Amino acid sequence: MKVLLTGADGQLGQALITTVPPGVKLIATSRKHLDLSNQDACCRAVCSHRPDWVLNAGAYTAVDKAESQPDMAYAVNALAPKAFAETLQICGGKLLQISTDFVFNGRQGFPYLPDQERDPLGVYGSTKAAGEEAVQKLLGEDGRAFVLRTSWVIGPVGNNFARTMLRLHRERDQLQVVADQVGCPTSSLNLAQACWRAIELGSERFIPPVMHWSDAGAASWYDVAVAVGQFGLELDLLDSAAQVCPIDTSSYPTDAVRPAYSLLDCTSTRAALSLEAEHWQQALRNILQMVKKSQPR
């Protein structure tokens, strides 16, 4: 099986590369290999490689910056997956589109089901929703388009909240972290496992066209920051942990409005993929353990 991967230099992309299953020929493309803002380049990549699957893990993920760069965000998050889908219509093959909890407005106060109506708040969520809509419209009727939404991705490499908090615990005595936004962290390694299982099963039989995947449990950003300090001390990654003070979203203004409650209901996806969820705290501890192992002695 041949899989064309985008976003190979991102934290999910790197996790997918390190966990590629036997029998998969992976064509890993990063920004320097494939400019996702260039639709023609996306089409040429599919025509050239003729993959059985496109695993579109690349995205414009700078949530705040997207508010001032909507055209670029739309090109990468909406037009690139559309170009992949249009070319796969002709060449054959399937598409696994990685998406986000930001396609929801976060106002309902209980976990979102995969088939719920999209209602994004900002440019990032709107462009990711447009990407979902495009691939479903073009390939959905043939059962060749799959959307996998996730949330709050963290991992041992790349830029993510857990690694940033670990650094700030080292640098500061006190941290102020938003406590009124609720979701669930997702280990990049656990997400990679779900992606590969979706491709494995989607190659052979029916899987849901829209799926949700995150680690188990619920948390605020404040909860995650506190846990990073606790596990950092346990693993001797920190000499001391900063005091973490909870604040409201209104006390930390950003360019983009974020959903206040974006927990994803992953029940149907876990059943369809036959995968058990790991609690976010255990996943976070495992990630920090990997960070420790990667540090020079």
C-alpha cells in the first residue's frame, strides 16, 4: 500500500513516520517538498505518486495568525484538500483528512458527536470546516473520503502546549493559564495509531466517514499546565515547578475566539477502530518521559 503523507515535519507527521506499519510505502512530504498553498502542486503530487491513500496531516494551524492571513489559511486548509480530492477522483485512491475540534462553536457544554453540524468561530475553524466539506462532497459518495477530527495535540517533538509549559516551568516562578476552556489533550503517538488503523480498516471495509479521536478524560489548559509541573518533578525534568494560577479567557485576549468547550465524543470511533483510549494524564506522562530520554545526558 502506498500512502502520500503531508505535514511530515509537524508533530503528527513525525509520529506517523515513526509508527508506519509494515507493508506501507510511505511518501512523506513536508513544506519544503510540497507547498500546500499551491493547488497545482497538490494535484501534481497525487498524479506523480498515484497513492492508494493521501493522509493529509498538513495544515495552517496558527490559530491567531489566521485571523490576519485568511487567504493563506484557506489555501492550505480548504483548497489543498479539495485539490487532493479532485485529483483522486481521476486517479483513484482514498483520502484521510485530519481536522479539528475548532469546527464547533463550543457552546453546547457536552461532547460533540461526529455527525453534528459544523459551526466554527474563527478563520482557522472555518477553513478546516471548508476542507472537510470539499472532500466529503467530492469523494464522500464513493466512500473514499474520511475525516478524522482531533483536539489539543501534544507530543515529544515539535511546538505544542506541553513542551511550552515544561519550558516555562523552568523559566518562571509563576504561570497564568486559562482555566475556562475545556477539551482534551491528544498524544500525537496515539493519534498516529488511530490514523494508521483507519487506513488499514478503511482499505478493507466500511468505517465511519467522520470520526473523532482524542485521549480519554477532560481538562482545561490550566489542568494540563499543572500536570506538566507535577510530572516534570516526578521525572526529574524540573528542579522546581512554577505556581500555576488559573485565569479566565477574558484575562488573556487573543486575536482568534476559541471554543469554550470542545470535547469530542469518540465512542463510535473507538468502537469502529477497535482501539482503547489512554487517559490524557498517562499520555502526557509518557510524552514527558520520552522528552527526558531524548535530552543529552
